[in-house]
Amino acid sequence: TDNPTILKSLDLYGAKLITVENSSVKLRSKSDHKNEEENQENQEILADSYVFPEKLSKKYLIVSTGFDKLLLLKHLLQKHSTSTILIFCNTLQSCERLANLFNLTYLSNQLTEKQKISTIKKFHSKKIKILIATNQLSRGMDLESEIVIEYESSKNIENFIHRVGRTARGGSEGLALSILKKDQVSFFKQMVKKYTKVRSLKYDKEEIEGFREEMEKSLENLKKW
């Protein structure tokens, strides 16, 4: 795992993340292959027909570790504190953990439809300025923001379009930021290169280090819950 909460509790020194793939082969039917091909084709059709807004700025930022992701996110939230920010995670568990760590609001499947709509209205009126969501929970919702941050990067071009399409609407300027670990950069570039340009955004690593002590305390407090 690269979950900072878990790693912090283990008190490890110089820990490295090693991933392995299951060597077992799952037999799939012809219909499975056909469905996968159709889904891929539908994604490509969507992406080919989608026109990215002219005033949408798309950037990616590279970090080395999961903890650095937290530091960078803290920096970005502070830097863009006057804007509405929509943060995307890939799982509800990640949304909840991030919301607890940063004391933010997130869209939960435990909310009723009425509660979701109320939350989104507060977000649009800037009573809530930062909102965390997954692709699934935000679908079908009239949800838009000035800035979109992919805390966990998209796994396919369809999700990327769905996320960044939440900003720069109606001719307004918008900013989409994807936070990537080093081993995710190659896949990300390959995913988007056919459809749009996403440029690298540099940042001052010493500046994000200024949040280290604060984030370590937040993680320690989260462990006690």
C-alpha cells in the first residue's frame, strides 16, 4: 500500500512499494472479449466527438510518494483558496479518507438524493468551496467548478473527459490538474495524447515541504479515530 495513514502507523524507514501481478489466467468467453471491444470503441467514439473547451487549461503534476500527494494537494488547495474546487478520487473509501484528513465535504452513497442536491447547491453558491467525489457518485449531477483536481488519476479517457468537463463551461476559464505518481505518467500521456494536450506543471518542492509537520499531525489524529 502507499496509503500514508497505514504507512505512518507502521513506523517504517525507507519503505518501498513493490507491486506484483497475479500470474493466474482467467478464461474469458468470446462475449467477454466482444463486450470489452464494444466498451473501448464507445469510449473512443465519445472522446473523438468531444471538444475540449477553449479556455480549459489542463496540467499534470508529478510526485514521488503517496505522502507527497497529500502535501501537494494541501498546497494546491491553499493556493486556489478563492476558487470552487472539485476533487476526484477513484473510490468512495479514498473520498472518505481524504475528507476526514482535510476536514472537507464529500459526496457519499449514504446521502439521499435530496441531500446530494442540497450539497451541490451549497457548492455552487460557494457555501462549500471544496467538494470530493467519485465518477459514479457525480454522474447525473449538475456539478461544475472553477478547478478540477484529479487526486487519483483517471483510468481511461472517458473518465478523464467526464472529470475535466466539470469546469470551463459556458465560455468561462477553467483549470484541470492531475496529480500523478512517477509510475503513472507514461500511462497518462499515452491515454490523452490522441485527444488533447496536457502539459506538465512544475512546483516548488521546498514549498510543499512546509506542510509536512501539519500533515503528519493530521495523519496521527486520523489514526486515533
